[in-house]
Amino acid sequence: MTKPYVLGIDIGGTNTVFGIVDARGQVVASGSIKTLQHLDFDDYVKELHSAVQRLLLANDAEGKIQGIGIGAPNANYYTGEIINPPNLPWGDRIPIAEKVSKAFHGIPVAITNDANAAALGEMTYGAARGMKDFIMITLGTGVGSGIVVNGQLVYGHDGFAGELGHVVMKRNNGRVCGCGRTGCLEAYCSATGVARTAREFLDARSDSSLLRNLDPEDITSKDVYEAAVQGDQLALDIFKFTGEMMGEAFADMVAFSSPQAIILFGGLTKSGELLLKPVRESLEAHLFPIYRGKTKIILSELKESDAAVLGASALGWEAKYRAELPAPLPSQPAEETPLQ
Amino acid sequence: MTKPYVLGIDIGGTNTVFGIVDARGQVVASGSIKTLQHLDFDDYVKELHSAVQRLLLANDAEGKIQGIGIGAPNANYYTGEIINPPNLPWGDRIPIAEKVSKAFHGIPVAITNDANAAALGEMTYGAARGMKDFIMITLGTGVGSGIVVNGQLVYGHDGFAGELGHVVMKRNNGRVCGCGRTGCLEAYCSATGVARTAREFLDARSDSSLLRNLDPEDITSKDVYEAAVQGDQLALDIFKFTGEMMGEAFADMVAFSSPQAIILFGGLTKSGELLLKPVRESLEAHLFPIYRGKTKIILSELKESDAAVLGASALGWEAKYRAELPAPLPSQPAEETPLQ
């Protein structure tokens, strides 16, 4: 029998946020712990388990969790491991699905990376309900992506498909990207990419701009947004530049999977039409003819504060991995799910 | 009960080739008609039906066809129509699945474009047997593609996904492409693209080359291949240029679907290692780190003369579309499949 709730856990470099979610996508209750408090992974899992346990008890949800979904950087859906995470201290291969399932006495666990979780969240509870083909693009410090084809997340043969922040947009003289290559979409169209564009434009141009009142090294995408809202031409041109490149990148993505929509999520989307208008115009201008006028550019419908937990939780409904547990005591019938 | 054969039909601009194929991918018998002999589509279907019928009778295959698969340019899997075909005279929306199914008394028909059919053929009978994630790239007059994710062809929301010949590789000063845009992969890495590169190199360079003995306008990719085999440096550099760009394009495709292999098919692949070596080197050099060393570049295992029919036939096994036929005569039981 399906239980009424799933647990969503989002592991970020600073906080681990978790929530109890029902089938309609309501976050019944949520909590968090500091991710880096424990250098030992087992200690981290122990603390996570106690914190979640308290939340379950307080909300009468013990024994009512169908599955646990975890969103984490570099999480591999197939192996249940976090592989070479850049900002986590627990080693190169962290068997998180197994350890968490064991801590929760065998509740099934599924894991994936943050952007894939966002796509699942959108499909289960948000703007992509009813869509079988769409692409989720997360615009934050980096550019992430989760691709859905035929109603299924695209994991690829190794579980790592969907790094669309790292398609190459400038093949000559491109910006250095965090991945060690040059010219990646992420180096231009992330929040930090927008700030880099601001510094470049301020150097290359001589017109006045509100942004010239700031120390160039401290400029953020939010500063660019605020200047643009006040009609600052240089700031408006930064959004135009960013949106145009995004549209060009999206045109190539459409040639791949012909999605019904590309859904944008993350801090940069707060700029709304400032960004969306040039994206849409550039996409249409660059599309292969057969695709024109078909793919929508829309914003996520999930509240940003809930989205990470909701996305991870969506994976909980389909979780299958169960840690092997010690055989139950003879007094318990073997078929029964162990108590949580 | 499954019948022992499928029928594969490949509709090209000149010939329509068809064959009876068994479950092991043997082409039991094949034939062809001229595609453009009839300006009226119904007449074309009538001639196709008679020619196939003769083949079925001659091979004791009447009543033994499970389904019909058709590969055709601009064929839409979902609607069963050929939409705006550039080289066919039968109108803008040709309801081919319906008409052919009707002509064959209700045998189910499925259609898709040539490159998707090639991918299905490779998965069913060729180099991609057992693969769930791969990309087929056809290198002919144009560059086509068929993408398989999770064991399924990627059709997209509109049935037209997978036009990877039209991702943009040169965003500035790119070559004009047949699609009306500039800088597409196809404008560089098709057989005709290789010939264009030869003309560009001959203009831009002054070193001697066997290719200078030919009228530049008549140079083909085969000429470039033959010169390269003889050690001609300019010809070798043309393959290097082509392979490098292909590798860069493939690196972006891997970031999308992380395929186990990219399978190459078509005339240009006859150049073998001349092309494959720079493709492989360039792919590895340009891959996002997490993908390095994982995606193979391999050649199709289907004989070129059989491949189009085999690819189309593979679709026949899963064909579901049945034309609505007139009600059977009262003497026939209604449940029975009408005679062919």
C-alpha cells in the first residue's frame, strides 16, 4: 500500500534541508541541519536521521513515508553514490543511498543531482505537470539542467547526463569556466556570468552607468537587475547579451529533444521579462525552421524556498533502493516492513 | 500471434526501396520503384503496393507481415504524415501511414525519418544491440541524427526531435547552410561540407596538392579521401579540420544525453581512421571532465545497401497504426484480420 508522504532531502554545501511532502506537493513540515558539521559521513547521517525523526514524530508521520528522495551535487541515480563532490568532505564515493536507507530501517531511497530533482519537482508538482518533453534550466551560481524525454528523466548510460551549463557557446577566446574548459554557457549565463559580463562591459565601454558607482569586483547580478529596472542602458544591454546567448544555446537544445517547454528556475529568473524577452526573441531567431513557434520559455511554478525539497521529494515516490538490513527477529513476520 | 516478417520501405528522392525482413535482420528479398514516377500520391501508393505484393507472393510471404516501417524525409512518427518534404511532389501533408495501411488491408504502419530509422536498425540488428543510450549520426549529403535515450527513440513533443546536423558550430561568419541559417554542423561535416572545406583550403593556402589538378567546383569528399590516402597534406588537413569540428559537436551532445556510443553511418565513414582518429581525439579534448573516456565513437555495422530498408523495417515490429477499413462483409467474422 502506498504511504501518504515522501521525504525530500536537499544537500547543499552549507545546509541540508529536508521536508515531509504529501502527494499534492504540500510541504507538511520541514527542517534543516548544517551540512559540514561532521567530517565523518556516518556522523552526518546519524544527525540527519535524528533531526528527521523528530520532525516525523512531531507531525504524526512516523511509518507513513513511502520513500526518500535526495538531491545532491554529483549524485548518481544508478549507483546511489555521490561521486567526487566539489564541496563535501566525505570522500570521493559516498554511498549515500545505502547509508540513509539503512538509517531509516530500509525505507527506499533514490538520489539525483539538484537540477534533475528540480525537473522532477516541476513535473510532479509544478509548471511541467502533464508535459512529457521539457528541459529544466537552473540559473544560479552555475547553470544546471534536468532533461525529461518521453516522461522520463534523461540519466544517460552513466547516470550523469544533462550538463547543459557546459555546452560551449564561444569556441574562440571564450571565458574560462569553473570546469576547466573555456566558453561554456555557464561562464556567461549564470548569476556569476552576468556579473562577469558587467565587468567586461564596464571595461569595454565608456558610457555612464549606475554600475560605475560600485566596485567592479563586488558587482552582482542583483546590482545589474536593479540598475536595469531604473532604465540604465548598460545594464539593459547586459540582459540583452545574456538573453541572446541563452536563446542561441536553447535553439541547439531544441534541435536535440524538441521539448514542449524550457523551464527556467533560480535567482536570475527574478529579473523576469528583462531576461525572458531577449531569450524568447533570440530562441525564435535561431531555431531550425521546423521548430519555430513551438517551444515555450516559462518560469518555474515552485516557490524557491520549497523547490529543492519538493524536487528531491518527487524522487521519493519512485524510489526502489532498499539497504539490506539484518534479518528481523524471529518474533516478527518476515514480510512486514520493519518499524521506522 | 507475431508474424515472421516485417516490411521495410525507404522513400528517397529518387528510389523507393523495400524489403521483407525477418526477426534476425536478414533481408529475405527486396525490390524498388522510382519515387517520382507519379505526381499523384494515390497512384504512387498503388504502384508501391503492386510491386510489394509481387515480392510477397514470390517469397511465400503473403499474410506473414507483422508490420510495415517506412523511413522518409520529414516523416512524423506521431501523425503518420510526411510534412513539407523538400524533394517529394505530393503536397505539404502526406498521410502516408494511413494510405499505405489501407492499401495493405490494415497491416499496421509506422513511419519516421531516415536517420531515426537508421538508429532503430542499429539498435535492432547492428552495432547498438543491447545499448540503451546512443546517438546515430548519418554523414551523407547532409548530417542527420537519431537519438536513443533509455532504449527509446527521442521524438520530442512534436515528433521532430533530433536534428543534430543543425546545431550551430560557427556563431560568427559561419557557412550558409541549406536550412537557411549559418554555421550549422551540416555545412561543415557532411560530404558536401567536406568538399566546401576543400575549396576553402585551396583558396586560402598556397601549398601544392593533388586536389589542385581538379576543377574546384567538381571536387567531392571522395576526391579528398583519395588524395589523403596518398599522403596529400592538404587533404589530410581537411580530414583533421572536419574531425575536430565533429568532436567538438559530439562533446556538446554528450553533455546532453551521455550516450554509451556515437555511431557513425554513411558515405563519409568510408574514410575510416582518417576521420575517426581526429574525431576521437577532439571529442576527448573537449569533453566536460565527468564524461571523459566513456563514450565510444564507432561505425555502423549494417551493410550500407541494406541499412535503409533494415532501419525502416525495425519500426515495423512496433507499428500500431491501422487504417480504418470498411466494415467486413457479414460472412467474415468481425474479429479476424482481413486478408492481405
